[in-house]
Amino acid sequence: MIRFTSTSFRYEAEKPWVLDGVDLVIEEGEFVVVVGPTGVGKSTFLKTLNGLVPTFSGGEYAGEVVVGGRSLSSNRPADMADLVGYVGQNPSASFVTERVEDELAYAMENLGLDPVTMRRRVEDALDVMSLHEIREAPLGELSGGQRQRVAIAAVLAAAPKILVLDEPTSALDPGAAEEVLSALTRLVHDVGLTVIVAEHRLERVLPFADQVIVLEHNGVIHVGPPASMMAHSPIAPPLVELGNLLGWEPLAMSVREARRRVGDVKVLLEDCELPTVRPVPEGSALTTSNLTLNYGEQRALKRVTLDFAPGTLYALLGRNGSGKTTLLNVMAGLLRPSHGTALLHGQPPFRMAPSDRIDLVGLVPQDPGDLLYAQEVGEECRTADREHHLEEGSTLEMVQKILGKIELTRHPNDLSEGQRLSLALAVVIAAKPKVLLLDEPTRGLDYCAKLSLIEQLHLLRSEGVCVVVATHDVEFVAQSADQAIVLSQGEVIAQGSAREVICHTPVFAPQVAKVFSPLDWLTVKEVMTALGGKR
Amino acid sequence: MIDDRPHAVAWWLWALGLAVVAVKLSNPVPMVALGTVMFCVGYLRQSPAAWGRSLMLFVKIGAVVILVRLIFQMLFGERIPGHTLFAIPSVALPSWAAGVSIGGPVTAESLITAGIVGLKLALILLAFGAANAIASPRELLRSLPGVFNEIAVAISVGLCFLPELINAVQRVRSARKLRGRPTKGIAGFRGIVVPVLEEALEHSMELALSMGARGFGRTSSTPSRRRSALCGVSAILGVAALILGTYGLLSAGSSIPSPGVLCGVGAVFLSLGVVASGRRSVRTRYRPIPFGWRSMVCVVSGWLGLVGISILQSSSPDATSYAPYPLVWPTVSVAALACVALGLVALAVSPRPALRPSGRSKHMAEATSR
């Protein structure tokens, strides 16, 4: 179906190759997962599949790619539209029309399908992605998860043979991600669709994969079945780490498989003590009582009463649109509650002057780039120093502690996701806020970047900062959080120690907890320490 | 349900008809009536979607237009003699600036004349504001024939750019608040504009990419470039001739020769271009709204009034036009009012718009988007 013949590509001459002499064959009807660290060129690779690279990017290109019998050197992306469907990283940027139904029909209108077929396929796509209820809705009013599903449906409706998805589940809660991925798997099985997915949260996609493509920084590509490829992959989900720890050959790719093979280890673990829950310190950094927030007639938060202690890391979980971001915005003083109060050191945050507020609370929004507006990294750090009356160079020191060496003359937009997040984080914590709020910080981060983020957050926690993270990433929660809060439709439905909350909610349970259920082990590291004591 | 609605094109033609009526009128009585008709229809039939909320905006802009016109008249306007209401201190200008005056006596006549001109502009705005609230301009663009496809897409991308821009401004503003930086004043303005423009540029690149990947600009076979260029040129020439001709027909003392012929030639060129290019474009239309009898009635409702007003204009000029010399009350003509009221017929042939589709509220989406 797809054949690369010694294909090479780089964005500029003299720069390293993103793809270097790649030879690759992908068969029809396979579910392929593209794996690689942040910034290695996964998106670039995906874009070569329908010619978006090099048509839209420019750059140096050699070799040949043939997709479905058509050579990409003689076909424009538009000519491939009936064969390859492409969904980019940011679905809302790809919307051309303004209503869900029209968006679904857009590609087919361009392909010139007759109205009867179009109507039928739009209905099918609405069904597959369960979008029936919002078919008439304006695109601008959809939630992040809904937008993602509309973007996939819009491409599916044109009935391509190949579907290319760049991080399709990064904006979705675990339940919705599962739904989208099973819908795709069904299409792979039923109609022989070829699906190629790049995703950082491998724990979500690996169970579905037939083939794995591993990209390396020198432009080399390896292809193979998941179990053998993951054994040597530089980045691995918890299940693979567990397999490596226990010396499984071949590795287990699904929780079900792992559970069957884990029998004796589980018996061992039954006698081990679970790590102790970190006690919640005295005092309170932030409290909300009966907090209610209405957007017009819609109620985003309902009587939320919470108490956040200093020196603790809280995870805020919940479905897409359950009010997590709203709650963070209220706590950061960007929104004013309709009823009830949020108190930050005894004061409502929305009443404080912005310059006073940042000494008490810092928020890193979903798109950390929003916080950065200098043209260079160095300048960004210097402004932060000046604004917070710090010694010159202290923000930069912080950035280097998180990021390692970094070119000071680079534009923040040219940094990788992880680097940008770290820079925004450094700029926010430069003010030494007592409360740090992070909205969906692990989007686009690979496992290594996530680990260094966790390290950083734990360091802040030990300095007495109250850290609140709204996230869909359960593995991240398992590794980092002390306490967890679950929101649903704006209400708090569960709160308590992270171990208790996430292990007892099937949707939010991390892989290790699922494998060892009903034992409440959360991470591979915990299991390793426990077993180390046994052996 | 959707199919009961008059076509978007019908609504815009209706508005065009009423706008031309506004141009023809200078009697404030039927003018105010016309404004009421436009507002009523726009308000009762406005779409529940985002763009439908724009009617009030147009009303406000209209009010500002009238106000500005009045103020300019008071300050810099031509000094029309008549009943002086009050005087503004005048500034003596050197002789080379003859014809321009600043300040001086303000007469009732001058204010009335200025008010009528302002009202005329406001009515034209309101006509299109109403059409915009009822039928999205995008829907209109989508109905354009294939030869205008590229232009239509360019405009509709531009239209989608505006809400996106507002969204971006809000996000950057709250980000600045998060860093304790000013969001007002010159520093605030600069700090907001630069990132917003950067983002806008990035966004348009992504949009172009997405459109390319989804088959925008495909053609059935590779037609000769010359032929497709010819189609485009013919259509654009046709439109230009039509516009010039219409201008000639509408404005009394224009210097455009034989505007009627020009209109005819324009129409021929336009249809040539449209028909010839229609054969090469592969684009089809999803669930097109048929241009049925309701749409026809809607268009007629907008243009029948114009016919009536034109007849009145020659038979009894006082009914449609008014000048404050001498300063008397304008004529109230039942015939003129009836002509204007014909615009309401569009209400009868269009169903009430459905309630809000089930999406989340606008604010909610703003707070959680991205």
C-alpha cells in the first residue's frame, strides 16, 4: 500500500536529515504506530505520506514514495485526498466550514461525490464517531474532545484507504480515547483501512498496533511487530517496562496478556507492603467553598468545596468538559465565581492586582507558548528576572536546571513541546508562587520529558508549593500525584489519596494497577522496589 | 426542516432590494419604516448559530454612523442658511482653505439633511446586517458558481479568521494577566498584537495545509490553463460591467453611458464564464438548499417595494423624497409605507428558526478550548 524507496528529507540544507534513505513497506489493512522521542520528526514522517511534506514545507527531498500505486512526486496532496486522510495535531486549526455536518462533507465536495453518496457517508461518519447529537452545532462551540472526533470523522467520511493521525488522543480523556481507537480498529478489521498513528501515550495505542515504526534522531527508521520493536525502543510505556523488568520474552502488549503472565509475581506482591501514602501537611494554601460558576445558562462548576494543602501535588481528573480548566482559571483569578468563594491566602484571587497575584499563584495554560512572547529565550528569562525583581540570571539558571543546555538565541516557537513547557514553567515559578496550577502539561511530551517534569514538580512540592495538575494522563498521575480529585459535570465526585482514587475507577486506572488488580500498585518503580526487597 | 427555509441567496437578494430602496428614499418617514421592517425580519429570523447574533452590532454601527454624520456636520459641515439652533465658535481659516469651515452657526436644516444622509447609510448597513444574521455569508459563498470557487474560499477563510482572532486576543490577554503584565495601554496593546498576529499567520498555514490535504483545488482532468483563465477573466469582466451598469442605473447624474446595455453585456459575459467553467470543476454540493417558491417570494418581497417606490418617485415625488426647504413636516404617504412594508412578506414564507442546536455555550467553549 505504501512504499518508500531510499527516501531522504531535511528542512534545510546543512541541517541533519529527518529521514535518511528510508526503505519501508506498509501493507494494506495494518494499524501502524509511529514511535519516537519528541522532536524526532514523527509529524514530518506522517506528512510525507500524502505529500504535505515537501509541498507545503519546502526542503530537500530525495527518493520516491508510492502510495496506493500513485507516486507522490507527480501527485499533489489534493490529488491524494481520495486515498489518504490526514488529521493534524491541532484539529481546530484544520476546520474549514462552520458546522459539524458541513465539515464532514467538505472533503467529499472537493472530490465531487454525488449528493446521495455524500449524505450516506456523512451519516456513517456521524455514527462511527458518535457525533449525532452535535451534527448541527457550530464548530466553534465544541469541546476539545468533540473537535478531535469531528476532525477524524471529517476525514473518514471521504472513505480514504489510508488514515494518517498525528496525536489523535492527546486532547481526549481516557474513555473517549479508548472509544476513538476502538472505532478505528473496527474500520481496520471491517473495511481494511490502513491506519498510521503517531502518539506519545503509547499505553493507549500499542494494544491495537500490528506494526511499530521507530524513528531515531539520525533519520533512521526501524519497522517490526510491536513486541520485538518495543524491547529496544528508547521510549516505552509502563507495560513494556514491566515486561523488561520481569524478563518477558516476547513482551506483553495488552493488559489482558500481561495479567495472564503475571501470576507468580502477583503472589509475591501480595505479601509486600504498599508504599505509604504521603501525609497531607497541615495548613491550607487555597480553599474553595460552594464554588459555582455559570456560563450563561450552562453550569460549569457546581458547589465545589475543596481544600488544597501546601507541599502536596494534586491531580485533577475528569472527562473532557467536566470543568477542570474552569476550576483552574477560577483559582488563578482569571474567572470570577458566580456563587461561593475561592480563597487564596484569605483573599479572593480575582480581586487581586495581576502583579500581586503572580506572587501567590501561577498557572501554566494548556498551550504554554501563550505565556512566552519574547523573541529569544534569553530575553524571556531576563524579562522574568526584571519583573520579579530577581537577581539577573536566576530564571535562566532555573531553565537550565530543567532543560539542560539551551541556545539562548532561539525563538520560543522553535523549541520542542517539552522545552517550551519547561521554559513557561520556569518563567512562572520564577515568581515563587505558593500555588502552581498546570493545565494538561503532558500533551506532546515523551516519557523522558515527562519524568523530568515530575522531578521538577516534586522539587517544588518539597519546597512547600501546592501543585495542582489538571490532566487526562493517568500514567503521569500514577507517577506523580499525592492526592486526586475527580470532577464530573462540574461536581466533585471523588477525592482522596491518588492511589485510592485512580485504582478504584477503571477508566483512570494506570496499566500497572490494571495488571495487578485488585492490588493497588501504581508504577513499575514501586513494583521494582518491592520485588527488590523480596529477592 | 432546513429545506423550508428560503435560500441564502434569496435572503441576500432581498436585502439588496431593500438597500436599493434605502438609496432611493430621502423622506424620513418611509425610511424609518424601512429600518423597522429590516430589523423585525432580521430579529425574528436570525439564525441561532454564532453569526446570527450580529444584528444588534449592525444596529449599533448604524447609530454610530448617524451620530458621526451629525457631529461632522456641526463641526466641519457646509454652513447651510436657515433656522439657527445654536452656534459653535468658529475658527477663521486662511483664504486658500475656502470651502472648508470649522464651527459656526448650526441650523435645523443642516442637521436634518445630514441626519437623512446618515440614516441612508445606516439603513444600507442594516439591510446587510439583517441578511447576515439570517443567512450566513458563508452559505451565500458556498452557493456561488464554480468559477468563483477560489474567490469564495478566500473570502470565507477571511471570515473565519475574525472570530479566531477574537479568540486569540482573549487567550493572549489572559496569558498576560497570568504573568502580571498590563493588558491595557500602549505596552499592553503591543504585547497582545504581536503574538496574536504570529498565531494568526501560523493558523492560516495550518488551514491551507488542511484544505490541501482534503482535496481543495482538485480538477477532473487537467484542463488547459488558458481556458480556465479565460473563464475567470470573462466572469470577472462580466461582474465589473454589471456593477458599473447598476451604478449608472441607480445614480441619477452619473456619467456612465447607456448603463442598461452595460448591464446586459455584463450578464452575458458572466454567464459565459460560469457555464464554461462549470464543466471543468469537480466540486459538488452537500445537501444543497433548493431555490424553491419560498425563495422566489422572498426575493420578490425585497424588490417589489423598489418597483413601487420608483413609480411613486415620478408620480408623487413628495412621498419618497424630502428636503427641509421650507422647513415643514415630511409628507406621510400610505403608498410609500405600503411599498416599504412589502419587505415583511419574507416573514410569511420563512419558518421560525429552530432553537439552539445542542452544542455548548459560547463562553464555555472559549474557556476550555485549547
